[in-house]
Amino acid sequence: MSILVYTENWDGKFKKLSFELVSYAAAIAKEMGSSVTALSVGDVADDELNKLANYGASKVLKLEDDRFGSLDNKALSKAVAAAANKEGAKVVVFAHDNLGKALAPRVSVKLDAGLVSGVTALPSSFDPFVIKKKVFTGKAFANVQINADIKVITLSQNSFELVETGGSAAIEAFDAAVDDADFNTVVNETNKITGKVLLSDAEIVISGGRGMKSGDNWGGLEELADLLGAGMACSRPVSDEGWRSHTEHVGQTGKIIAPNLYFAFGISGAIQHLGGVSSSKVIVAINKDPEAPIFEAADYGIVGDVFKVIPQLIEGVKAM
Amino acid sequence: MKILVLISNVPDTTTKVRFTGDNTSFDDAGVQWIINPWDELALTRAMELKEAGGVDKITVANVGEKTTEPTLRKALAVGADDAIRVDVPAKDAYFVARQLAEVAKDYDLILAGIEASDYNGNAVGGMLAEMLGFNSVSAVSGISINGDKFTVNREIDGGSQVLSITGPLVAIVQKGIAKEPRIPAMRGIMMARKKPLNIVAAVDTHEKTSYASYELPAPKAACKMVDEENTKELITLLHEEAKVL
């Protein structure tokens, strides 16, 4: 019996969220009297794989097969389910990101498991197995009971702290027993976002709304983001107007984020927007309208002109 | 080619969320129901593909009671050719996918929204693909038909890709798949009344998850205001009080 974690790496280096997932799985394993097996897909050096042990993995399955580079959902799901079966996994943990959302439903069907996506905490009970997730796009939480022997969950970003445990892991090559017929995805083109902090990884997010007035006024926010190592985001009208890419849209129909610090510049705070950002630990709002609903969701606020405040903040951060 | 668009019936996105029965069920009193926003974009893209040629029929499908029919009629008014309603209250994602698997077998392309805006399951499209043995791509922000294959744009964690993939395919779509959802025109609304809405009996299956209770987020403390001329104070507060800088 084990808890299986699907880890993600970026050019051979694990993303921080992979360590979060392992820490989270280790906490579940402790309660269930079980151990953590991490699955790593792709070329990752052994000393990088060993880092997973530092967060509580006692075993690492290493799947090195170039065909998985296409992230073919069908083939990858087959591989994860095979790993879960091999390890006798009772719980399979994915990140609640693009890949986790793509694989978890398929894997849950293969394992005849119950799936809960977007969980935000450890299970509140193990028998029955009850776990908390976000519903109504951040406007509420639900406690969901899983009535199946095997549980598949996707963990929301930033909902569990890293816990370093030390220790070492047995690294084992894993053969997923897939054949060429399982792979039907051909990648023609990949555009990686480089030199920018990914919105899903960002601990600080700088976001702008209609109050930025046009697509030409974002230099200051980008400079601030660079200084803080922050990710860039925007509200729906901004992406609808084409001022920024729709990949930066946060809110009910865009991305749901949960950074430590969220700056809302010139965002009024419609209920749909707040749904996407309300899980942020600290929200700072800068808006000229003192009645803007964003101030009800914010922890800190400035009523004022964003174009006056931004340069002052840049100077202030530089002086830190 | 035949396209199936999955339609979820969800509360309007401006709904103030409340619960009843000691926080065990969603309070739907006075709630306006709409097509799930991502499903609406999926349907719009299906219409665009049909207009470009090569698509014979667009069907929309929903699992739900008769009360969900206005939402299916709206989808017909936007332009779908016919509709299927599996006549059973929707339970969890597994239950819904199992029901849809019975009616979705014969389609070349199935479009599913990446999640429904109520329970945020991110599940039905992928589960359905697995049950049918179809290929699937998630986080799809563009799709076109290219001979016997599909050309698909998808978002990955840290970038985007252009793929080519064979059908039958479940494309799990997100923002970007279509620019703006289409609004039904009067002619479409009139025509929708005459389009077939087929009611299908449910198959016997069991859900794997159940909603034990709900919680609303803890109310926030009042926002601490900082003067516009004194942004240094904001930085100090974020650094020393909130400890996030």
C-alpha cells in the first residue's frame, strides 16, 4: 500500500509544486500508516530525484521514455495507472494544474477510483474519507466524501506548506508497458514562456484591470513584477480588449490563483473576478473609486490614481 | 463529421452562493440558470467549424431533469441541430460521464468545457474519453479540422503547443477557443422550438463521491487603508505585518 504522487519537472528540474505534492502525500501517508512513492516522467538526474526524498518520498519510480514528451493524455494515464497498480496505491495525488487536470479524470476511471479535484487541505477524516475542495469558483468550499477504495485528488496550488523531512529514497526504473499505438498526439510546435514567472508558480502576482486604460500602460506593472519576481495577470475586460493575452486572465472564467500576495491595480472587483483570486493570502487593492467592491476583499488598500501609485511603489521596492 | 457538445446547466455567474439544510445543499431559490460559460464557448466553436464546412451535425447533450431543458433549448437556439437529455438528476462527475458514455459513442469530436462553474470538477470530459477509449486533449484554446486529424492548440504548464491528433477526440476546452459566445437571434429561438430534443432513460450506475457539507469562506477583516501619498507605509506593512514581501 502506498500514496502515489505524480511529479512534474521542467527541463529536468522539479517544480516547487512537486515538492508541495510530496509533502502533502507524506502527511496523508503518516495518517494512513503508508508510504509515499513519487512517479517521475522524463529525464531527471538521480541527485534531482533524491530531492523528493527530502520531502518524504521513500521510493521514486523513474519513467524515462521520450514518447511521453508529447504528453499524450491516453498514454500517460495508462502509465500512471500502471504505477498505481504496481504500488498498490490507495491515494493518487496530482497537481491541480493543466497536466494534473488532464490526467486525473482518466486515471480515476482506470482505477475505478473516486476523484476530487482542487482540494485545499488534508482529509478531515479517513474513514469515511472526507476532503475539502473549492466550489463555485472560490465562492465556497465543499467537504466531499469519496465512496471508493482508491482516491484520486488534485491539490490546489499553495494550499500546503513544504515540509522537509530528510531521508533517502530508493530509485527504481519503471517500465510502463505502453506501446506505440497508445500514442496519438504529435507536437508540431511548443512555445515556452521564458524569462517570465509563470502565473501558476508565482508567489506574488501583479494584476491590472480596466483602470489601466489601454494596452500601452503596462510598463510600470511589468517593471514592478520584475523587481518582485512576480507573475503578471489581468481582469477579464483587459483580455477581452486584447490589452493582454487571455493566458493572464484571472477570474471565474480564466485562471484561479492562490498566491501569497495579489496586487489589484485598477480592478473594481466584480464577483467573477474575486472568485479567481479570493484564495490569495494577502490582497492589495489600488483603485480610484473608494466604493469599489475590491476593497471588501482586500487586506490593504489605497484609494488613488494607479499611475501615481505605481512609480512610487517601484521606488519603494528598489529601496528595500 | 458529427460533433457532440456537452452542456452543463449552472447558476448564473453573478449568483450569490448560499446553502440550506444546515449547509448540506445549495440554495437554488431565485437562481437563474445558464449554459456553463466554457460549454457556451465550445458550442460557438462547433458552430464556426460547421460553417467552415465538413461538419454534418452538432448535437448538444445534458444530464439532468426536465428543469434543465430551457438551457438545452438555448443551445439549440444558438445553432445546435438536435439535443439529448439523459433524464436523471446529475450526481457526481463519474455518474454524469457514465450516462454520457451511453449516448456519445458515435461522435467524431466531443467538446467539453474544462470545468463547470458550480462544482469545478475538471472531470467529465476526461472521464468520458477514458470510458469511450477516445483520445483527449485538455486546456484546449483552439481547434480546427485538418483532413482526418485535428489541429489543436493547448496550454501547458509554462507555455503552449500546437498538436495534431487523430479522432475520435474529446477536446476539453477553455478560454480562447472562441472569441465571444454567440447570442441566440430571434430566428434561432423560433427554430429551436421545432428542433428535436431527445429524452434518453438513464443507465443504472452509482456515484463515487458525495457532498457531505458546504462552507462559506471566513469573512475578511476590514481593509487597512493607506494614503495615496504614503505608499512607503504599504511596503512596510506588507514587509513587517503581513510578512509577504
